Amino acid sequence: MLDQSNSYFDIKNRLVGRFKSSKVDEKISTLLQVAFDEAIKSENIVLTRDDQKRLKTQITTEFLDDLSKLLRGGQ
């Protein structure tokens, strides 16, 4: 059992802080951007900037939703 100084929320907050200081979100964002750019290029798809932004947002959102479900054990 966790003592008061190491409550679940304290531990969670410290770990989230580490993720943020390690810029995990930026690394994931960059990885997704590169994958999107490579896919568009390999498919020879020509899109306006607005369409690219919209499509990337939709694909990224869907991908992250699926990943979140996977991380929760398929719930």
C-alpha cells in the first residue's frame, strides 16, 4: 500500500512531469508527422495545405484513439 507522500496521484503527477520534460508529446507528434508525409508522398497524393492539415488531424486523431484503446487493454 502507498503511504501518503506517495499517493497514486502524486506518483502519476511525477511521471506525467517526466514525460513532459522529456518532450514525449513532441517526439510522438514528429513521428506522426513524418509518417503522414511519407505516406502522402508514397501515394503521390496532391492536397492543398488545408486538406493536408484536415486529413492529418483526422488520421492522427483516429490513430491516437485506437492506440489509447489498445493501451487500456482493448476496452
